[in-house]
Amino acid sequence: MRAFAILAIFFGIVASLVGWAVSSQAARAHRVSQLLDSKNCSKCDLDGADLTKANLQDANLEDASMRGASLSGANLKGASLIRAILSEANLTKADLSGSILTEAILNGVKLRQANLSEAQLSKAYLGDSNLEDATFDNADLRGADLSRVNLSRARLRDTNLGEVNLSRADLRRSDLRRADLGDADLRNARFNGADLTRANLSRADLTRADLPRATLKDANFSDADLSGANLVGADLSNAYMGEVDLSNANLTGANLSTVNLSRANLTRANLTGAILTGANLRRANLTGANLTGIDMATIKLCKTTLPNEKVTNRDCQS
């Protein structure tokens, strides 16, 4: 009799769990239907919901939980997703242009080829997400955490990336023309072949960042930290690099023509074969730098510390 009682309890528990699962699934299906009809599901539990190619334009999904949801190809244009949780959701090719994702959690999300133009993502968390080939033109990502994300070939023209965390991020061949990266954490980030023409990188931390063959024309690097950075073959023509830290940086073959490097720290930097025509190195520190192949006659030197630690005032009167 005791064995039968135990079996009865066991099967009762199983039946309860099955009933709960069926009830939960039915409730989720009802919420999905409600969302599609009313475009309003604030604070809803939509974890794992299938919303593939759903039309959710201008929907209210504030504080909603959508962990692992399928939203590939969905229309979320203008939707409000403030503080929404979208961890590991699939948003491949989704349209999120003009959407509001302030303080949203999007870690491990798939956003390949998604459109986030003019989206608001300030203070959002996107760590470890795949944003390859995504579009962020004119988006606001101030203070967002994008550590270790894949942004290769992404478009971020005129994007506000002030104070973002992009440490160890992959931005190879990305388009960051005129982007604002002021005070950003870009340590160990990869910008191979990226276009940062006229970008603002003032006070950014680019310690040990990879920027080989990157286009950095007319960029603003004032007070930035580029110590140990790889800038081999990069185009920095006409960039502003006043008071920048380039100690131990590799600038082999880089184009630094007409660059303002006044008060820059270039100690132990490798400038082999670099183009410095018309560059301004007033008060710069070149102690221990490798200047092999450099034509010093075309460089403006005043109170400049040379590789041998001697100070030259050659152009102080000009």
C-alpha cells in the first residue's frame, strides 16, 4: 500500500507539472495574440515566444521579458523596449529603426543585418552580441556596454558612442564616419580596415587596440590613449593628436601627413617608413622612438625631445 501511495504522489506531481507547462504555454500564446492585436504588452512574459516576421511597429514592450524569443525579420520600428530583457533573442534582419531600447538587456543577442538607425540604446547592455552587418546610423548608444560584441562590417555613421564600452569588440571593416567615441573604452578593440574619417575619439582609451590600415583622416584624438596600439599602414592624415599617448605604438608605414602631434608622447614608438610631411611635433616626446626612413626636414620641431633625448628648437621661430 505504501508503494502505491508513493506512486500516486509521483504521478500526481508529474500531472501537475504537465498541467502547469500546458497552462503556461497557453498563457504565453494568449499574450502573443494580445500583443499582435493591441501592440501593447508592457511587463509581459514573452520568453521563448515565436514572433518571427511579426508586425510590432510602435508596440509598447517596456519592461517585457523576451529571453530567447524569435524576432528575426520582425518589424519593431518605433517600438518602445525600455528596460526590456532580450537576452539571447534572435533579431536577425529585424527592423528596429527609431526604437527605444534605453537600459534594455540584450546580451548574447543575434542582430546580424538588423536596422537600428536612429534607435535609442543609451545605457543598454549588449555584451557578447552578434551585430555583424547591422546598421546604427544616427543611433544613440551613450554609455552602452558593447564589450566583446561583433560589429564587423557594421554601419555606425554619425552614431553617438560617447562613453561606451567597446573593449575587445570586433569592428573590422566597420563604417564609423563622423561617429562620436569621446571617452569610450576601446581597449584591445579591433578596427582593422575600419573607416573612422572625422570621428571624435577625444579622451578615448585605445590601449593595445588594433587599427592596421584603418582610415582615420581628420579624426580628433585629443588626449586619447593609444599606448601599444597597432596603427600599421593607417591613414591619419590631418588628424588632431594633441597630447595623445602613443608610447610603444606601432606606426610603421602610417600616413601622418599634416597631423598635429603637439605635446604627444611617442616614446619607444615605431615610426619606420611613416609619412610625416608637414606634421607638427612641437613639444612632442620621441625618446627611444624608431624614425628609420623619416625625412625630418619636413616636420615642425620646437622644444621637441628627439630619440636620443636631446631637445631641438629648430622651428621655434617659424
